[in-house]
Amino acid sequence: MNAAKAITPADLSGMSEAELRKLENQIARKYSGRLPWEAVIWAFGNTAVWLSLWPLVLLDVIPLWLGFIIATLNMTLCYLPTHDAQHDIIARKGQKLRWLNEAVGHATTWMIIYPFNVLRVTHMDHHRHTNDPELDCDITSKADGPWQAIWETVKHRQPNGKRAPDYFASLARNGREDLVLLAILYRLAFIAIIGTLAWNGYALEALFLWWLPFQLGITYIFFFLSWAPHRPMTVQGRYRDTRSWKSAVGNIGSMGMQYHIVHHLHPYIPLTQTPAAYRELRPILEARGCDLGAN
């Protein structure tokens, strides 16, 4: 069958499991292989904007309240480029631009106080064990509704929260205990920088340009990247552990996660290509019994 034409349920009715999977992969591959320059520009541009806020605010070029709003947007937006890099979408090992893939990953995650390699290892574990109550290191996002999801995200960032131990357990399972120390050093460096700024009379700048934007941004990230596309987080299986849905804030406001099901099925597709891939794959996903919500 020619995957270029629109697929109807009638086209799929007589297909075997193997034929259906072949067609699905054929369509998905159309949306991969292109270097996502959007993610590269996004990563370095977002970081540059956030760094520029410090001299702009300290020199009274812009007011602190405006810097706070922009910084919160920066923190909210900084994860998605590294997400593509975690999946080697920019360039795989051995490819000429591999250095760029790694640079994008490292250039963004330090803002939210995570080493890139920690996020890469734990995120791959999440893909392998999605919604597993013991092995999915993001299971702490599980909640009955949106307000509880926000509360769970905040609760598990506390010193007695479960998220850090789950991440450390994931690193241990994957033989990367060496990254535990690196993750701790990132947190200590953050505390030292914030403390030094406060000690020297810049407590409000430290609060409103980094600490509070980080707290708000990471809450938003976990809400839309973890809870929303996986809820109720009780079902496991390749075609059932992730869903699509119609977000009240749209695809941009939900950071592209309306179509997160495409990412879990075909994680080599860049984020910016998932909406188009979803639209073409939808009849196949319906035939597979996926939870497509109202999308």
C-alpha cells in the first residue's frame, strides 16, 4: 500500500499484524532523519536569553518583575531540546554532528539543575518501564487529577520525596552509579550560587531569576511531559501506556505533548514532527486500540 495517500479504516481491515506494523513504521520513518535545527536554535537561544537577564536586571535595563516572567518561560522551555538530544535525534553516535547533539543536551539541562547524562539514563528507563509502579522513575507523577498532579510534583521534590531515590535507583540499575555524585554536585553548585548571590545583596534577583522560575518551570514540565500524556498511569503496554488528548492550552501551551503517543511509539521522530506524524498515523493507532481522547 502507498503510505503517501490518506489511510482509511477500510484500508486496514484486512491487514495482518505484521502488515499493520510494517505500514506504521513506513509512515513513521517519513518524519525522521531530518536534523531538527529548531531544537538547536531553541536550546542555545533560550539559554542565551536567560543568561542575558542577569546583566539586564542588575543594571536596571529591565525591571525584576519582567525578568521573572521571562526567566519562568526560559525554565519551562529549556527541557524539550535536551529531550530530542537524549534520544540522539540531532545526531547519533559516529555521525559527524554528534558533538552538536551532546552540546544541545548539556547546554539546557544545567538550568534546571540536572546533568544531561542523568536525564538521558533515567528517561530511557522511563521508556522501557512506562507506568511500571516499581521501575518507572517518573511514576511519582501519578495522580487522580490535575491539581493532585501539581501537588505530587511539588511533594516529591522535597527532601523526603520519592523522585530523587527513584532516579538514583534507575542509575544503579543501569550501572551508572557514577552519575549520582555528579547529580549531587549540580545541586550543591546551585545552592552555592544562590547563597553567594544572597550574601552579596542579590537575594531577590536569585529568587526571581532562578529559584522560583525553576520551581514553576519544573512543575509545568512534569505536569505536561509526565502526568498528562500518561494518565491514569496504571496501564502498561506499547500501545496503551501513553495517550493523546486535546489540551485546553493547545499544542504549544502543552509543549507538544498532545501527540506524545507518537514519541513513545517512534522516539526517533523530532518533537516538531509529531503532530504531522500523528495525523497520518491516527487510523493505525485507532486500529491498535490506542487512547486517542478527543484529538
